[in-house]
Amino acid sequence: MTEKNYPYAISFSHASKIIQQQVCNQVLKTETIEIDQALHRILASNLQSPIQVPTFDCSRMDGYAIKFDVYSDHQDGKFKITEPQFAGEGLAKINDLKSGLFAVPVMTGALLPEVTDTVVMKEHVICDGETIQFSQPVKKAQHVRKTGSDIKQGQILLKTSHKITAADLGLLSSVGLHQLAVYKKPKVALIMTGNELVKAGQITPEMLSAGQVYDSISFMLMGLLQQMGCEVSLLPVLQDDITEVTQRFNTLSQQSYDLVVTAGGVSMGDRDLLPKVFASTGTVLFHKCLIKPGFPLLFGKLGEALYFGLPGNPVSAFVTCFEFIYPVLLGLFKAENQSLLCWRAEILQDLVKPHMKREFVRGFYTVNAKGGLEVMVCGDQQSSRVKSLSEANCLIVMNESQLEFKRGQIVVIQPFNQLF
């Protein structure tokens, strides 16, 4: 089964190319935010250090600062203890430091006193109250952080498109940066379709009418899109009514969303109205892709927004969002690598597919005793089975021409934990 068998369906690679061509025309705005709001945001420009770190020579340890040349001439001598130098204090005035055997008590992070250039740890001295001697050989400049040894002024700390981590917040704070230019979160309109859907918590299970089902997709997709760095607006469920669908699409086409995402209503059923309505309200760029799950995927432009009509089965919706929308966001954020992360793992069972579509199989990978990756298939692979999706931590990729995997074969997997 190829594109010839499905004259209106296109390959995964072709679909990805069409989508990426559209991403090139999309531009995310930027904003400046305070550092306490920056966790997990995406940088819109390189960040350079305005200062050098440390800004002064300082001690790495609690101990005693000395001048090495004096020590080298008097290694067995007794050094008189002077006034201490504490962290956070300016340079203490210490008399006669240049002229004799003096040692300045210093604390970790303290400014190194004038003339001194070496620090000896407390643990390596013998103290009699007023003087010290050294119990171990001393090396010049030991335990001293030299000015600019950690960070140079003007040094690039983080590059554009970098996702800010907790450790990054510490780095940026250490050089005094408190405002950052980041990409605005892409605005996504998320809409479920179908008369049968009931929101969890809206009614008890006993009150479900025949044919009604709990909406298992909206919060799943909302969470997935939020993990990807989006600002998601979950809009009211779209009923199976052509007038309502048309009005909603016309309204959305006038609004300022970056992406419009629907789930359901794009297949071949009598009430799958979205392809017909979208053809008259938006621009269809493709409908149906040779993948499993996710064959009925619909993609195009709705006003200025990219439109994704995801299938209504939960796993199909998840997989198409992961495979197609995540690379879109990587493109919007100008990421250096705009493809999904792929690893290689040994599959622990045989796996067969009787078709020529690209298939994404739910899997669970682990690290074996040798440090290599192993992967197993997670449960039933029907596109309605959310439990096996919840148990999975990756997708096993079976390309179009790969009809089977044998146990022990090396396969390609896509881990879920690569999300922003």
C-alpha cells in the first residue's frame, strides 16, 4: 500500500515537508520577562555576560591567605595570624603584611587580601593560637579563584532557542542578568469535536447515556502542547452540526492564534464534517497521511494560523501531535535541530506490520546491564487504547518498507522525554 493505493494520501516525509514549508512563513513575537518567570521559556537571543566572574581574586576555601614567595623562603617558619577577611566585606587593612611572616584568615568567597596570592586550607595548618605552621607542602596560587577564571566579560552564556533550566537561572543570576528576551508562547486553540463527548467530572459514570463517552483527548493534548511550550486555550466542544462548524471556523480564521488544533471529525463518517467545511473556510494543504495511527490527518492554513485536524482516536491524536506539531514548534522557536530525537535500541520481541505505511508503535525502553537500550512493545496497539499509551515512554518507528522486526534487532525509538 503506497500513495498509489491511496490517491489522496501522502507519505510521512511528504507531509513533513509541506508542514515545514509553512513554518518558514510563521514568525513568533518576542517579549522581555523577569528572571523569576523564565523557567522553561525559550530564549530569543544570545545572552552574554556583562561582567567577569569572579570580579575579584577570592578564596575557594576557609583557610589562610599568604604570599607564596615569603612562604618559599620560610617553609618551616611560623606565620603570625592577622585580622580576618570575611566574604562580602571590602579589603581589610592589614598592617605590615608585606614585611613579615603573616597569614590572613579568609573565608570561602572572601576577597583575597593585597599582596597575598595563595590560600592554605585550615585542615593543613597547625595553629597555636597566634601563629600557624603548614603541615603539607604549599603550591603557588592554590585554592584561589582568579578574576574572570569562571566567566569572561562578553562571553556567550546561553544561545538563542535554548530552553531555560533551573541551573541556567543560577548562571544568569550570578552575572546580574534579571531580564531576558524570550519567544512568546505559541497561542493554540484546542477544540474537541463530537456529540458523544462528556467532560470528566461533568456527570458521574452512572449518568452516562448510551453512546456517551468521557472526553479522553482534550486534557491529554492540552498537557502535551503545554509540555511543548504552548499557551493553550481549550474551547467548547464542537458539535456535529455543519452550521456550527462553519461559524466556528470562520470565527477562528479572524483570531490571532498561531495554531488551531481540532481532534475528531476528519475521517470518512457521515458526521465527519471538518474536511468539507475546512475546504471552504481555510486552505487545505493535505488530507490523509500514510501513517498508522493517524491516517486521516488534515493540515492547512486557517487565516494566519496553521491548522491541524487530528484524528479522534486518542492514540492517533497523541501520535500526530507528537510527530507533526512538535517539529513545528521547534521550527517556530528556531531550534538548531528541528527533528525529533531518535535513539537506537534492541527490541526484545518480534514485531510485524502487514502494510506499507509508516507505523509508530507504543514502546517502553530501559537501560540494560551493559548500558545499552532495550525496548518492548506496550500492550494492545489499537488506536483507541489509552492505557498502553500511558504505559509507554517512547514510540518504536517502523518505516514504510520495514514489514517486520526480529527479536534482538536494533530499531529506532523516539523518547517522549525529549519534549520542551
